[in-house]
Amino acid sequence: MLELAGIIILGILAQWVAWKFKIPAILPLILIGLLVGPIAAAYFSEDGSKWIEPVWNGTKGLFPGDSLYYFVSLAISIILFEGGLTLKRSEIKNVGPVITKLITLGSAITFFGSGIVAHYVFNLGWEISFLFAGLIIVTGPTVITPILRNIPLKKDVSTVLKWEGILIDPIGALVAVLVFEFISVGGGGGFTKTALIEFGKILLFGTTFGFTFAHALAYIINKKMVPHYLLNVVSLSTVLLVFVESEIFAHESGLLAVVVMGMVLGNGKLKNLKELLYFKESLSVLLISILFILLAANINIEDLMLLYTWKTAALFAIVVFVIRPLAVFSSTINSKLKLNEKLFISWVGPRGIVAAGIASLFGSKLLKQGVEGAEYITPLVFMIVLGTVLLNATTARLFAKIVGVFLKKSDAILFVGASNASRLIASYLKNKGKRVILIDSNKTFIEQAKNSDLEALQADVYDDDLADNIELNDVGYLIAITGSDMVNKYALNRFSDEFGEHGSYKIASSKEITEANLEEREHFFTPNDDFINLSEAYRENPNIIEVTIENEQKYNTVLDLLSNEEKSIPLFVENKKGIFLIPEFEKAGDVKENLTLSYLGKKLVIDN
């Protein structure tokens, strides 16, 4: 009981440490597992026992016999199902040719290149070599996001890395599953006609069960045949049912079935998909926390000693410094990415949770089958995972500065609210050379923004995941101009630190215009106008008008005219230094001459 409770407590502690220090959770999880497992046995225990012993002497430990194998199988099935849910056909179409090539051509280069290298460096059989290669295709968002979260990068670079991690997760897992199943039916030896038939059965039952049960579950959920409070647990039990049933009909087809099931559900018309994803994410965090401490603790010191050779360093160096750049540069031929951007993408390729988890599962299965070289699978993959995560977590920021992709100034602008007036103002700033992103929970507004060639993201401002979006790393200004003062205030309170480095502003409420103090007014989007005034000004004249200001007298005159005109709102001041909101310009105290003042609404007659 103490060991089991300790695993859960240590796992959640590792997750908290990862969040606190903005590192991938897999790093502290595996390190804790190694510490309480093989390291404790070798250096801290007088009798050579581990502090946490998943399996001991075959029939003892937390998971005696085949219990650990069954637990890992079921846990990995749930994690892979969640990965399948996130893979959307529409996203593959929209992410662009570079990412499409990375997850196809790049994966193929990694697969064949790593397999050949593993075969000749470690003298492994071709089957084991290519299983290793299939496992290390996977990167994953859980390792990419924490590394890049605090590195301001151009949108193109962060987008490529983000979507590669998201899309390659289930694809890499599927490749590894197929390779493993091909090895299993061949028994580690030659592939006979019978073996090929068994492999065909695995593909048939895996895809059939996954496809059929996905549609059945979607039908049950959409027809509300299950009460809302049972929705998540029914989905979970269905995933486990699919895994077990598929395994009964065709041994080793269960993982394929749950990946297919997740992909079908994720691309279908499931009304509660987002809620289901949240539940699976929470469950995955708990399972991952337990799983990787167990798996790392289950490694023996003899397994680690297999890596105590120059061959390990050679394999790691070739995979990271030769094969990864080759895959990236081959996938980015004729793209708009510059040389320094390609170099950075080549450098950042940490392997993730799916790779380590499936490696342990497959390694133990193949060892039981007596496949030659199977003892190398788990330690080699763990070495690649730990090595790449450590390398990227410690050097990505420095390398970004060395190759010149680190943005010295975060000056992109994030608009909370994508109403008509917001989109007009965003278009004006975009034409001035600014990167502008709009977020809104209103799907119609977001579609209209995209149709106007604006960057837009459908998101709820109350969603904490917004702060983790690495594509927003170069945002330095936050402007909240929705019709809800509560939303505007929350946006500034919650996201000013992440997105308001150079300033955070909101449209004032009518009450604030008359009652706000001087400090509060510094965060007003416009000095004397609320959202209703902004909307009325847009309806009066949906254009932004520019006035040339020669001296301070004219500046004050124009502002006075605009403040007395209900349907004209001052917005920006532009001088040699750049473009600024009126409150921002006033606070800076710059000289008020030789500049341009822009406003929205009714065109005024201004005397020179």
C-alpha cells in the first residue's frame, strides 16, 4: 500500500515540478523512477532491493506475474486513444506542406535511417532495429510545448514544431504498433505465409473494431442514450472493451484498434468531443504519472549497463545530429523557411511519453517471446527520450539565440474579441506591419476574421490552455475589446503577464469612464469611449481615418474635437518610433509633433 501511494504522490509531485519549472513532465517522472528503482538498488539499498519494485522474482512485487504487463497495456491503450482523438484530417490539410512533409517524408527518413544505424552500430536484427526506429519517430506536444513556451519565436517556426508534435504522435505510435505486430506474428524469424495471414488479421480486426465501436459510441452519445454524468466513464469503458475484444479475436491488435477508434471519433460529429478530451487528458496525466515511474523503476541495472558503451553515444549522435537534420532539411526544400530556422527545427526534436511507454510494453512482450535483441529496446528508447529532452530543455533557448531565431522583442498584438470593430482595427495594424491575432469564442466572428486574411483563433478566454499556446510566444501587447466588461477584466488579470509585456489594455465600461482613477485609465483602450461607442463609430463609418499632426496645438485640437463627437473615436498615434495607442503615447510623454493620429468613425472637418 505504501509503495502504491508513494508512486501516485511522487507522480503528481513530478507533474507539479514540471509545471513549475516549465520542463517536460517525462523528465522528472523517469528520473524519479530510475532513482527509486535501479539506482536505489545499486547504490542505496544494503540488500540490493529497489525502493519501488514493480515486479520481483516473477511472482512478487506491486504487479506480480503478468499484472504489470496488463496494466501497462491498458494504460497505453487509453493514452493512444487520446492521441487518436487529437488527429484531425482538416488540420493535416491546413498546416501546410512543410508539416505534411515532416510527418510523412521526415518520418520515413527517421524510420529507415535510425533502423539502419541501430542495426550496424549495435548489431541488432533488422526487426528489432526497425521497431526501435518506429518508436523514436514520435515527438509529442507534451515535450515540445514546455521547451518552447518561453522562447519567443517567429510564428512559422513555432507552428511547425507544434503541429509536428501533435500530428506525429498517433502516426508514430501506429507505425510502431504495426512493426511490433509484424515482428510478433513472425516470431522474430522469417516471415512465412502464416505470419503474413496473422498480420492481416491484426490489421483487419484492429481497424474493424476501432471503426465500428467509434461509430457506435458516437451514435449513443449524440442520441443522448447515456446520461451526462456517465458520459466519460462510458467512453472509458468502451475504449477498454474495444482493446480487450480486439485482443481476443486477434492477439496484439488492441492498440491498433484504440488508435483507429480515437481517430474516427476525433474526425466525426461528436457533440461532446471537447468534454471527452478534457476527461481523457486528466486521466492520461494520472496514468502517465504512475506509468513512467513504474516503467523506469522496473528497469534493472543490467539493462542500463547495456548502454555503457561508445555505441550508445554514436547512436544518439547520429540520430540527433545527422538523421533529424536530414529529415528536416529534406522536408523543407523549396519552403519559405530560412537556413537558421531550419537549423533550429532540426535541433528541437525531443522524443516523448508515447515512445517511452510503448517501448517498455513492446520490450517486455518480445523478451517473453524470446526475440533476440529485445533486451535493448527499452533502455535504448529511454536513452533517446532522456537524452533529447535534456538536450533540448537545457539548450533550446541558447541555440535559438545562436542561430538568430530568438525574437529580441515581442511586439505581436493579441486582441480578445473579434467583433466588426476589432477586425477593422486589427486589419489596420496588420497593414502597418504588425502581427495581430484575434481570439473569440464566437465561431462566426473567427470565420469572418479569417476571411479577411487575419490570424484568428476560436478560444475561450477562460481556458487556461491559451497561455500554453506556443504560437503566441511573440505576443507583447494584449487588447481586450469584447462587449463584456467581465471578460475584458478577466483577460487582463489572467493574461497580462504572458501577453502584456509591453502593455495590456481594455475597452472601458461606461461606469469606469466617469469613476476610474488615473492608474486604471492607463489601461483603457481609448480615453473616453466604451464598447457601445466603439460599435456606433464603426456603424457610422467603418473606416480608420488618418490626420497629420504638425504640432502640439493641433494634436490637442483634434483630440478635443474627437472627444466632443459621439461617433468618432481616437485610436493610434504614429511617429518615427512606431505606432501607439493614445493612452500609451500620453504615458510615454513623447513630443507631440510630426506625427499621424488615426481615428474611427465620422469624418471630421479639422481646421489647420
